[in-house]
Amino acid sequence: MPANVLFSARSALWPVYEPLLTQYLADAKVDARLSTEFEPDQVDYVVYAPNGGVHDFTPYTRLKAVLSLWAGIEKIADNETLTVPLARMVDHGLTQGMTEWVVGHVLRYHLGIDRHILVQDGVWEPEAPPLAKERIVCILGLGTLGEAAARALTALNFQVTGWSRTAKDIPGVTCLHGSEGLRQALSQAEIVVLLLPDTPATENALNAETLALLPKGARIINPGRGPLIDDDALLDALNSGQVGHATLDVFRVEPLPEDHPYWTHPNVTVTPHIASETRPVTAAQVICENIRRGEAGEPFVHLVDRTLGY
Ligand code: NDP
């Protein structure tokens, strides 16, 4: 009997993914049917995004796995109606996009690019930027995205410090963990990049106390998730000069409300959750590989630990 694969994401994505999933499932010789409209009790796999409309998994009585199109799974991680394995998206294209975005914004700060792009005031100040090897960048979160960004920045000769929940060993990166590791990482960080998941343990990772550990004038780049930062504490730190500038891609409420102080703060750059995105050509391969595994009785990859929330 073919496996029924329900595609539950933004409707505009269906014409993009349908031919890709069809092709890759055929290539992998997986007997499967794809639709956006199966009866819940006929579904074996849900290809899932939070805006696809499935919230209650109770009627999905023969479900084998939920395969997320998103890397961040905080909107489904605590869904108590979900009792089957949940896989998050680990997509080479998404990772590459995030690496490029992080490197671009780190270089903006490192080179002081704004000084010459935004201020053409007739003042000739020939001050060259330092070399990357003189700049300490700290990455909070050394998972798929954080490690890739750390490796790219290391390749450019930045001094990279990373922080994660468990101990890591990444060539050229000073890897720290635990609460003392966080203090150590932040105390020298001139540029901080947040690539942590949104979990109960990471909420307000940057708060008044941890922001105060930074060298004065440090810059923050957040492509992780909004709740990683205590917004009031960041605004205070920006107003006092403790934080020199912040580039924020993600927010507690999205779209960021029009009257939010971040929009008009002179030392904040807001980007509309575009740091990276799942790329269909590569992501569809990841989805199909997990369906193949499920049908072959092999373990799924990229499973979420629901107790940790990522
Ligand atoms: P991973 O799950 O691969 O990595 C998460 C990292 O965070 C791991 O290194 C993990 O530590 C660390 N971590 C988790 N909890 C803690 C904690 N309590 N203390 C310290 N470290 C912790 O995730 P990805 O790299 O794939 O993605 C990271 C996040 O990026 C996503 O959750 C999502 O929110 C965001 N994202 C944003 C996008 C955008 O466009 N803005 C696009 C895609 C993703 P350990 O390694 O020890 O487990």
C-alpha cells in the first residue's frame, strides 16, 4: 500500500514542492502518494509548516512522522497531540543562506561599512579597519547553523568563540558551554551572533545581566529567534551605549509591530525574518530521505528531542 504524504504548508509552496517531492520519491523508489487533502486517518507522513493549518494531530491515527519544513520547531515542539517522531529541517541550502547572511552582517560591523555608505559628509578620515584576526566574534549556538557560520568566520581569520549546551570541538573555534562558559564567551565578544533555538532554557539568553558582561559598544546580530533577547534590556543597553548596535531579524511578534521602538532606534537595523529560508530543491531531498527511511524501517534523521525543545 502506498504511503500517504500530506503537504501542510503555505498553499503557494505546493506547486513548488509537489514536482520535487514526486521526483525524489520516485528516484528513491518509494511508493507514496502526495496531496494537500487526505483524510486525517489516511495520512502516514505530514510535511509540516506552522502556517499549514494542522494543529491537532489527534485524528491522524496512522501517522508515522511529522517532517518539518522549518529549522525552528518551537511552534510544534510542545504540541501534546503530537505523539510520533518530529524531524526538523536541516537543509544545505538553508545553512548556506544563513552563513552568507551572518558573514555579511559581521563584515558590516567589522569593516565599519556604514561610516562611508551612510555618511558622505566631506570629511576625509583615512582610518583603515582592523584585520579579522584582531576581532572576536561570539556565536551562541553551535548547531547546524552556528557551526557553519563559525567555520566560515574562522576561514576569514576572525577569532571565533562559540557557546552551546554540550561540549563541542570545532577546529579553530574556542568552544565553551555551561553558564560559566557563557560568561567567558560574552566577556570578550565584540560581535555576538545568536543562533540558538527558542526553548524554555534559551529564553532571554541576552538579558540585563548577560548584556552587562559584554565589552562596551559590542554589536548584536540575532537571526535566531526573538525570545532569545529581553527586548527592554536590549533597548536599555542600546540607549546607554553598552550595546553599540543591533541587527535583528527575528522578533517575539512578527511582523514587528509598526510602533515598536526597534523600527526607529538609530542603532538598530530591522530585517524581516529573511536571514535564510528553506530552499525547496535541497529541502525536498531531506524530506524524501526521511520518508524513505520510514518506509524501509530505518531510523529517521534530524529528530527533535521534545524534552529539550529542539
Ligand atoms: P540546532 O538544533 O542544530 O542547534 C542549536 C544549538 O543551540 C546547538 O549547538 C545547541 O547545543 C544550542 N543550544 C540549545 N539549547 C541551549 C542551551 N540551553 N544553552 C546553550 N546552548 C544551547 O539548530 P540550527 O542551528 O539548525 O538552528 C538554530 C536556530 O536558528 C533555529 O532553532 C531557528 O530558531 C533559527 N533559524 C532562523 C532562521 C532565520 O531566517 N532567521 C532560519 C532558520 C533557522 P548542543 O549542540 O549542545 O545541542
